[in-house]
Amino acid sequence: MKILLIHPHLDLVGGSENLTRILLYELAEYCPLCEFVVATRARKEELFPESKRIKFVYFRKSGLDIKCPITSKIIDLVITYDEIIHQETPDVALIMIQEPVHALLLKTIKPGYRTAIYIHYPFEEELTEANLLKFLELYRFPNIYNDYYRYVDIRFVNSHYTLEALYRHYQVDASVVYPAISWHYFEHEPDVNEKRSNTIITVGRFVPHKRIDLMIKLFRDYIKPKVPDSRLIVIGIPDVRYMDYYNEIYKLAEETRDVEVITKALSEEDMIRYYSDSKVYVHLRLGEHFGMAPVEAMSQGVIPVIPRASGLAELVTHGKDGFLFDNERELVEYVIQILNMDHEKIVAMRKRAVRTSYYFTPSRFAREIYYHLTATLGPEKQ
């Protein structure tokens, strides 16, 4: 089987890019007879190396003088996908971002062509009038959804929370396939019995809806006074669309004792080191469809405190391997509870958290995706 894998910007560092990398190379390992054509605008070669069975094709520019940026990008994609379909002859396409326009273009070029899509959330929550052109530069079309999801043959979603949103807005169904974290996190076995410092950690891009500013204020005003030796580590990457917000966070952190903000891109080994020294992971964004940082943290024995109103809540058994909060008061109470927790009890919670993370392996993720792709093609294509 030959798979066309589509992700418009593999040169960026984010959740969907990382998940695409995990899936691509795990599928190549799992299916030694499969071949892969990866279509993208650009890629980080050190993260996405080419091989005998993995070929990268970049979107071609038409060269036409077209003033409308949407039309220009669409024509680029039509030219690129037409060449791929007729020259590379892939059996099925898997689109790793939630924009069905890519599937429609493929079906326009070759009617009946089989397409699949991995939906992180069924619409773009960060789209504004100011950043629309930035999305278009990256061959993203977040304002073109309508009812197009129904024309994709295979739909995957990352959580039941996302599935509910997809059905509510577009009345279409999908298969829930939870994402995966890198093998590196499973190769490092945490010492769940060690006595760790009272460190709280949170990870995420510096964008307003992640509410990192609120986390710092809650730490300053409520957690630090109750647990004087506590500290907060914030790890993330500034977003060029929200630099004012990033500057606000950085200033707030400078003014707050025992808050460290880390903005450089960290290796997985570095992330493991930070997780391994932390007691609590806090995710403050409400309505998070899913996120792999909490799973990474759990794999290293960190106890998560995450919002009940999110796909992340599907990870946690409340009070057993983490805590679910409904409001800021509960969040503060649970964090303080963990920081002051009896050692025997926190060791038991750490063990359960680590066990929960075992589900999110690359092999499980790749097998589930592969099964759904091959089930629709017939044995002669597999």
C-alpha cells in the first residue's frame, strides 16, 4: 500500500507536526511493505528524514499572477496533488490537519479517490481577521469547512470531546483514535518513589486561551502563600501572532518569585528532565480537545490537574491518577493537596499515572490508523 500523507507545514514545531512525525515513522516500522509520499510546504529535515520508502513532495507554485490569495493557494495544491496522484499513484490519502478542502481537491482530481482526515478539532479556534493571511501562507484554509467533512471517506478524531463537537456542528460521525507520545517517554522509567521538590509545571504555546497568565497569578496569590517552598515552571514557545501576550507573561513571571519561564525549544530528553523533577502538571485551558503534554508528564510520574470541560478529562480517573477541576478554586485546592500529599499516597498516584500513559504508545496509534485505512481498500491494496 502507498499512502499519501498531507500536512502543510512540517517546518513548524507543534502538536500536529509532532503527531505526524510519530505516525509516519511508526507506520513505516509497522508496515514494511508500505510506501509513503508526504506532501507539505516545507519540513525540518532533522525531524523528517527521507528514506527509501518515505518521499517528500513540496507544494508547487503555479506561477500565475492571481491576486486572490485563497485562489492562488488552491491552484498550487491542485497542480501538486494532480502530479502526485498520476505520478506516484498512492492508494489513499491521510490529511493530518482538520481542513477537508484538501480531500475535496483530491476527489476533484480523481473522483472516487479514498481520503482520510485526522481532526484535532472540527474548526480553527485561533482564527482572527488579523491572522487569516498567515494561515493562507501556510496553505491552511480554516474558513472553508461548511459541510465538507461528510465528503471525506474516513474521519478520525482525537477524543470523544472532539467527536461531540464534530457531530454537533456538522452532523457527521468519526472514529476516536487517541494520539500518541514519543517512544522516548516510555524508554525513560521514572523513579516513582523519589521525593521530589514542590514543583508545578505547565507546558503550552504562549497564546491567550492557554491562560498561562492566570496560572502565574493563581500561583502567586493562592498557592505560594500556602506552600512557601513551591515553584512554577512554564515551558512554551512564543507565537508570532500573540507577542503582546507573551510579553505580558514574561513581565508577570519576572515580578513573581519562584516562577521560571522557558521559551527555547527543548529536546525530549530535556522535557523528561523537567517532568521528572515535578510533582504536579497543570493544564488551565478550558475546552482543550486534547493535548499530549499531560500524557508526557504522566509518563514521568507527574500528577495532572486538568479541566473537566475538555477532552483531556478522558485521560484521568479523578482522585486515582490525577484530578479534574470545574473552577479555579478547585484547581488551587487540588494543586495544594498534591504538594502536601503523604508520600505513600503520592507514590500510589504516580504509579497509576504512569500506567495510564502506557496506552498512548506510537505502536497502538499506528495500528489503529492502519486498520481503518486498510479496511476500506480491500486486500489487494494492503
